[in-house]
Amino acid sequence: MRPNIIMIISDALRPRDMSLYQTCLREVDKNIKHIAQESWVFENNFTASNASDPSVTSLFSGKIPQNNGFVHQHPYEKKEEISKLKKNVFWLPLYLQRKGYHTISSTPAHLWFKKGFEDFSGRDDSRGIKRILNLSFMKKILLALPKNIYGLGKKMTKIRASPTFHSAKEIIKLSISKIKKLDKSRPFFMFMHLTDTHYPYASVKKTKVGGKNSVNKILEKIRESSQKEYIRKRFYDLSAQSLEEIKITRDNSIKYVDEQIGIFTSFLKKKKLWKNTIFIILSDHGDNFGEHETYFCRGGLYETSIHTPLIIRIPRTEPGRINALTQNIDIAATLLEILGDSTQKIDGKSLLPTVKGQEIRKKIFISDGFCNSRFATRTKTKKIIESKEGKCYICGAFHNTSQKEEYNLKSDPEELKNINKENAK
């Protein structure tokens, strides 16, 4: 029988914050590490975009943003991006549905992401003020508001401007109930997008601690007034006084999601579904916590924003750690090979050869969904970032004033020294 497929995105989760990747001393990912013992763990995996909507679009289309047509994060996309997006022939959920899979999204589906899902959770934001707040032009206004007006508005409306939040606990519980009702004669594809690990970490209690990186000290370093307002709002959202406080809350959110994933895998094993299930854990992008003077935003195309975890358990394969250069567009290609289909024209490459120690590509391409024009090319040892207009739509930061950045990732993994010769002139 064809395998079931379960795909879980933990939003904004970074490898450097997981003990699985041996870069974090605090173990907040115990259950994910347990799953990893029988999975492929990809060490050099990257998203195709640092923004959620283009990243997931690339995941499902198997194409990088430049080729699937959708480059910028909603609501900053351009009109032509939507028309180009409609021309994509391959879309993973729709493909699997046509192949006889139950296709289920336990996450509230929005925009075009519900395409191909026969069963998806609705959103309670279609009426009244919620409908108004979710209009593109209103989102842009809300993001640009000064902190004082922003805070007053939140107190008055008691409503999030972003889509309605559903905790990992709710989504896992819903997923279990949906699986119990499925026709067992057909395989299923289940998708979950967990936003608990994305700022403002809504599922966990805030931990009050001191720290040397207070909000005032951070603001002293920031030059752009728009970026200062953004940072004030993000600290306001968490009632936080220091960066250290926010990082602890983030770590607790990872632990919370990890616990829910543990509950879910225990259910799958109890129901004897684990044996024939492809289980995928990944992230859509990373985040910045002061790196490159950027806070709580994904702009810039530095490693903190684009290096993402990828753990894939495939039944009847040997587990291991994979060092090859991979990208989220490769997941669709891998599933196609497992299902015996090599006819789809996509950018992704099957990950199966990497298990045998093979490299599937020499370089990857990444686009910045948060500014008008910024793209990166990355190999295993070098990265080049090219910008035309580099100001971030969301946080207002200018990530680099030069039009071209070049980094030696082997000697400078934190990308602190731009070695581009044009920049040196």
C-alpha cells in the first residue's frame, strides 16, 4: 500500500535553536530528536524564501519563487505575481488528491493554500472587523502604525490583525480526530502549519527575566526610525523588557510544539499507522534576534533567516545525517520519486540520492519576500546577495547599503565580513 504522508511546518524554527543540530545547549526538542533517530536529518537545508507565503508556495509547487512567479509576502505581492502563480501546472496537494490520497489540512487554510485539500480547517475572520483587518491595505496600515497607536488599537479591539491563531495542541487534537474518521482503504496526506514558534509565541507563558540587552539599549543601536517603531511594537506584544526574556519564551515555545509532536507520534504508533507513514518536520524560514542588527523579522537572506531544519522519516530506509546542499523545493520531488513519477517539470530534485552520499546540486537560489528586490545564490562555502531596493517592508531595516554582498561561509559563518571587491572600492 502507498505510504501515508504527514508534513509539519514549525514556523520560524531555526536549526541553531535545536539541540538536534548540536548548536543549542538547552534541550527543547526531545521528541523531535527521538524521531530523528529513525529519520534522515538534513544539515544543510534551506528555504527558497525567507517569508512564509512564498516559502510554502515553493514547497507545494516544487519551484523557486522566481519560477513559480510568487516572490513577495502577502500583502506586499504584486498583481502580476498572482497571475503567474495560476500558470503553475504542479501543486503537491492537488497532485496527491488526484492520485487517490485523502488530502487534509489541519491548519486554517488561506489564500491559494487550500487548493487540493478536500478537507481543510476554515478561518473565523470573514465577518465584521476581522474581515476588514485582513484586507491587504489594512494590514499595511497596521504594520506601519506607531507603537502608541498600535497598542491602543489592540486594547480597544482585543483582536489580532493576523489570521486567527490556533495552538499546536488544538491542531494536533484536530488531526487525530480527522485521522480516526478516515476511510482506511485510501492513504492520506496531512499538512500542519504550527505557528506557536513564531513571534509572539502565543501558546506559552512569558518568562520574566533580566538581561543586558534591554529594549532601550537595542533602540540606541538602531538608525532607522521605522525600525525603532517596529522593535517597540514587538516588545510591547510580549510585555518584554529584554532580548534574553524573548529568547527564553521562544525556547519554551519550541518545547511546547515538541511535546505536541510527541503526543501525535504516540497516537500514530498506537494505531499502527507509523510503520507506513512518511513523516516530515521542517520550517518555512528562520528569524533574526539581533543578528545583522535585525530583530524579530526574517529579512536579509542571512543564514539566520534561510537555514531551516528538515527531518524526514521514510519507512524501510536507513536513518542518517545528510550533509548535501538541499532546499524545501526538493521535498515534492522526493515524494514524486517514491510514488514512481518522474514526469513533473519542477525545480526540486529528489533527496533519495543524498542518502547514498551523492550531491544533488552545487548551488541554491533564495529570494527575499520582504523587500522589493533582493536575491541570493549560495553554495556550500560561499554566498552572494544582490539587492536593488533593500529596505524591509515589515521592520523598516536596511540590511546592507551595498548592492552586492559576498561571504566566505567557511571562514565567516556569521556573515560579518563582506568580501565583495566592488563593495571595497
